[in-house]
Amino acid sequence: MKLEICNDLSFEEFRHIYKVGNDILPSCTTVMKPLSREIYKDIDEETLKAAADRGTTVHQGFELYADFGVEDMPMEYLGYLEALKKFFADYKVEPIATEQRFYHKFLRFAGTADLIAKIGNETILVDYKTTFMLQSKLTEVQLAAYKNALKSQGINVDGTAVLHVGKDGNYKYVRSNNETEAWDVFLKLLKIHQYLAA
């Protein structure tokens, strides 16, 4: 399910390119490359690619479950789906939007939110992570960027969080608590990206 925002935004899946009209907008991931490169510098390319492929497959299964209650996941990844189901039950999650694409109206960067949901009395922007270790500094910067981009489009969320799911069927739900500093870091990374792109 999607919110009715950013209808002028298109996305080329194969090249992973966001566009508004003829303008290509950098993704949050692209803007954050200097930071992610530093964090993952000691991990070989093959391991990173395998992790990315796993993440894509799991995200697709999560979207089906959140939108339709459909349980469709390859056997080797069933533990991740069990973790999501536990989270939904434990927190009585009510999905508002899944895989929601958006862009910042003024700063012109784009991204895709995994889940926007009602959790308790709050609207929370949730990002799924399937990595072995949770890189909290990286995820906080990403979530701060997402929250501010959505805000520029008139969508306000009360908070952001990471759902770190494990192959063993367990999860950690971690609320962000450093949004101001994380947003400041993203703005600096955006400035570097713009400087290099000019």
C-alpha cells in the first residue's frame, strides 16, 4: 500500500535511479556512500553483495506480509519472516504504507521507506535490517533523512525505528534517539555529494 504523495517521482529498478521529470535525484544510499564505505570497508565485496541480495528478497516478502498477510519467503529466509510476524503481533502494528517512495521537495534527494505504521498511539517510520550486526550510526542518519524528506511532502511521523530481524526468528525493535545530530550528518554528506557532482 502507498500514500498518495510524490506522484511525479519515477523509479528505474534496474539502474536504481529516482527521477522527477528529467531530473535524476540522488538516493539517500548514494548520498551516504562516504559513511557506509567507511563502516563496511573491511568487508569483502562478495559478502556485501550476498547481504544485499538477501535484504532485497526479505524486503519483498515483508511487503507482501504487511500489505496482504501473504507469507511468501524462500525456505532459507523463513526465520526473518517469523521475526516480522512476532514484531507485528507484539506491537499490534497497523501498516499505513510499505515500500513508499518519496523525495525531499527542496533538497532534491529520494528514498524508499520500508514501513510507515501506527504503533500504539504513534506513527512510526520503520526500516528493516537483516544484517548480522546493526550499524546504528548509519541507520540513524538514513532514518533522519527519510523523516525530513517525508515532512517536506506534508507527511509527519512521530518517530523512527529500526527493526533488526534475525535468521533465528528473533528481532530487535530500536527507536532512534539521535535524530537532530543524524540529520545534521546527512546534510553534510549531501553537501559533499553536491560538491562532487558539480
